Amino acid sequence: MRKVISRRLAVLFIGPIFFVLAGCSSVLGGGGVEEASDVSVGECVSVKDASDGKVKPSKADCDGSSEFTFYVASKLSSSQSCSGSLSTLTFEKGDEKVCLAPNLASDKCYQLPTGEGGGLPDFAAVECGATPSGKTVIAKVDTRGTADAECASGQQALTFTEPKSIGYCLTIQ
């Protein structure tokens, strides 16, 4: 059975940078996370390009490995909207959607989509100093704390309150 997953475009304003946390609709085949009931709040998922702009979410460890992951921040009925800048995965099967928050580790660097364009598969863990591709930037996570984190001058704050209080201070390289 083919699965349709769509994501609401959520743009998070961080100083002069806009981070795109979700993108367009896509169709999946079997495997991975096929419906909201396949994951629980607090678990992590990775999102890969399947082909032709389609995405394939899969369960992943939240341990900060080299794979870019998102926390499942909440699960809502399909008629509700995810709060703030959370990304949304909506499934054809079932009547729930999944809201996602990025899972970043201190002292690691990530490729993050900016401005117009980009989506979940554009997020990637990279070596610091890497060259960004397309409409992305490389950001280093200087600190990870709670959503009330205060960042130093020159850093960009990225905060979430779901599934738990998470705050990041980023330096755009």
C-alpha cells in the first residue's frame, strides 16, 4: 500500500536566518514510519529522500549519532495544527499527524535549510567547516539546554517546548 505523507511548511525566524522545518507532500512505499501510531512522543525519527522529492521517515535513536534526527514532539488529530515552528507529518492512514522538533547535539555541526525551499531531508549532521549545499547553511551548536536558554551575542537561539524544553545556541559558519 502506498502512503502519502505531507508536511506543513513551517518557517522559524532566527535573527536574519529563516530555517525551513518542513516542505511539500510526498508518497512512500512500505517500511519506516507509515502512520502516526508507529511512533510515540519522545521517540526520534530520521527523514530521508526516497526519490523524486519524496521522503521516508524511519524510527531512529535519539543519542545524537551522526544521523540527523527529530524528536516526535506531539501527536494530534489530523484537524489540528502543530504549535510554533514544529514540523508536521500528516499520514493518509489514520486520523493523526506527528509534530517534529530537531534533535541537535552540543559541539556538533549541522547543515540546515534556509529561506525559501528546502525541507526535512536537507537537514544533515556534517563536519564543521563543511561547504553548504543548495539553500542551506552550516551551523554549530554551541550549547544545548532548556527553552529559556540565553545565547551570547552573535549566536542564534532555536527553542522548543515539546516534547520537552529544548534550547540551542547556534553559530552560523
